[in-house]
Amino acid sequence: MIDIKNISKWYGSFQVLTDCTTNVKKGEVVVVCGPSGSGKSTLIKTVNALEPFQKGDIVVDGISIADPKTDLPKLRSRVGMVFQHFELFPHLSVTENLTLAQIKVLKRNPDEAKKRGLKMLERVGLIAHKDKFPGQLSGGQQQRVAIARALSMDPIVMLFDEPTSALDPEMVGEVLDVMVQLANEGMTMMCVTHEMGFARKVSHRVIFMDQGKICEDCKKEDFFGDPSARSPRARDFLSKILQH
């Protein structure tokens, strides 16, 4: 579903990604973890071309992002993205947030868009809040609306960029519950997250990054179950997070 081939990216003279190569198969849940500043968020944003890259290619469902002929807005409409800070429109109601992109990008008629949006809102357990504005919701509720909005576009894959890091600890669970449910339903997912419990529970593979490079790309059983076989940086990372 996603094929990342030798991606390198620079900000000026500073290289943020170095020869990153990996893939995500249909129905697979891949967690990307690592220390802050390791390039995790940059990598996931290259998958739907929110971050340009200077070298390599990414192919999503057979479509090359590096190909200048590729219709990037059309591709993005099929790749759901959930951000750290929700990115909801504060002046629009929850229902309007759910329908706007469907109408503008997918050209759905308003009734069809509303029906689809409310169905996804129900899926994340927030149908009672359909007429509220984002500012009237908790952080966890806003993030669940953001997930419902992404799902309303019928994505072939979902990207999550640290979806719980801006939340109060009490709200993390309600967002992860929705993500676990999606994973169990077979949604193809790539998640940048610090939630190692989630990674152990639902991921198929774990990618560990450090200093813009992919240091580990292995099954979760190998990553968590056999730290001694990991690279020194990954071992150090695991020793700090697994002892608590």
C-alpha cells in the first residue's frame, strides 16, 4: 500500500531524513517511534506530500508521489491524516467539519456528505455532539472528530502523527480505543506515537528512527521481546521506556 524508497530530505544544508526505506502492506499497522527530533513526523508527512523530499520516491497504492504528473490533492483525499493538534476549523460546527472536504474535494452532494460524516461520528462515539463547535469539546473529543473527518473521506490508508501527545493523560485512552478499533477492522495504518502500550497491542511492525535514519524495522515481537538483539540506540530507548 505504501512503498517508501530511499527517501532523503534536507532543510537547507541540514539533512532530516537519510535513505529511509520501508513499506506498509494493506491491512498492516506500523508504528514509528524514536526520540524527539529523529525525523518521525517528517517521514510520515512525506507519505502524503505534506513535506517535499529531494531524493527517492514514495508509491502509495501504485501512485508515485515524485512523479510530477501525479495529482497530489487527489492522492491526499485518499490518505487520511490525523495531526497532533486536531486541525479542526474552529468557526464550523462538528457536522460542518465532517462534510466540508467531502463536498469540496470528493464533490459529494451535501446530503450524502452529511450522512457519511454522521455515520463516522457515530463510529467514534460522538453523535450527540454533532451540532457543537470544536471549542465546546475536550481535546480527546476533538481528536476523535478529527479521526471521523479523515474516515469520512473513505481513505485507503490512515496516517497518525502523534495523535495523543497534545492530550491530557485521561483523554489518551478514548483516542487510542478508536485507533485500536480501526486496526482490528483491518485499516492500513502508519502511526507516529510514543504510546508503547498501543504499539505492543495492535502494531504488526515497529520502525525505530534516530537522527533521520531508520535504525530498526521489525515485527513488534522482536522489537519488544528481544531488546538485546536491537541496535544500541534502540536498546537505550527501550531500557528507558520499559522500566516504568
